[in-house]
Amino acid sequence: MNPPVDPHIPVPLARLTACLRALPPSCGPVRLVAVDGHAGSGKTTFAARLSEELGGAPVVHLDDLASHESFFDWTGRLTEQVLTPLSQGRTARYAAYDWTRRSFPPDADVEVPPEPVVLIEGVGAGRRAVRPHLACVHWMDLRADEAWRRGRLRDGQELDGFWTTWTRAETEHFTEDASYSYANLVVRQGARGYEVRTGPVGCR
């Protein structure tokens, strides 16, 4: 994998996705690619763009596996419902959490076929328990305070209480399990497109 390292040059996503396709499989036949970063840093948007460039690659949203009871206690569900089936070349299925109803509705199944590249995005996507299954970790390069400010503006005042609880939990999570230290690539959204540079552990 040989992406550009100049952080001031916008990277054509077609070039980045070509590099991702060339990685060795990491989870059975799948190249599992993480998009991690602080809440509000643009992970979902970037993952959607990558998915589009990859011809509709499946995206696992960790917000679907987390819950109000425990924001980061989703590794068991991820392993059982997503990682294990993909590692066996099978289609994964999981129930998406409903943040309004505060439950995992049985009729909210999401299917994730074992495509050559599968994206997993969300806070903690590059965490310790998931890293052995990952082909590449992207970190969205936006400071926590700025990312959280963006998230609060997006969600409105009615979710201020949620954000206060969330930011405390996120800070504790990254203090104990710093995904950034294991990022292969660092991504920032610039005025002319996404800027990508080599992360702390470099590229494979």
C-alpha cells in the first residue's frame, strides 16, 4: 500500500481505494477496513465516500451495535454477529440498535456480505479487540473539542445531556485504548478534498 504522504495534497479516493483492494485479506476473504476518530469528526461521511468508490462496499456502523446502556461494550456483538461470519466467508447479520426506542428491534436486521472490502466505522473501530481482524485503520484527523462541537451543532440542544455523557465515556475509552497510535492512515477533510498521510504505524 503506497498512498501519498504529503498532507497538503488532496488524494483521489480512486487511488486510495485501489490501495485498499490490493491489501491482503484480514478477516477470512475480507479486507476489513476501519474508520475511527472522535464523534463528529466525519467518519460516517468518509466511509460513505469510500464505499461509493469501492462500488458499494458494505459499511458496518458501530452506532448500530452500541447502546445507551454501554457505549463501548459492543465487541461481543461485533465478534459474534459480524467478524465470525465474515471470517468464514459467510454473510454477517446483526440487529441495528434503535436509539429512539432504546432497543434492538428484531426487524432491524442488517446484512453484510463477505465482499473483498468491508468498512467498519465508528468511535473505537480500531480498538484493541478488533485490530487483529483489520487490514487498515484510518483515523479522522480532527481534535476532540472541534469534533464534539460539530456533533453538538448537528444534533441540537435537545441532545446536550447525551453529549455530556458521551464525551466523558469517549475520553475514558481513548485514554485506555488509543486507536490513533495504531492508525495506518490519517485522514482530514480539506477545502479541496480529503487529505491523507501516513499514520503512526505506517502502511503495510
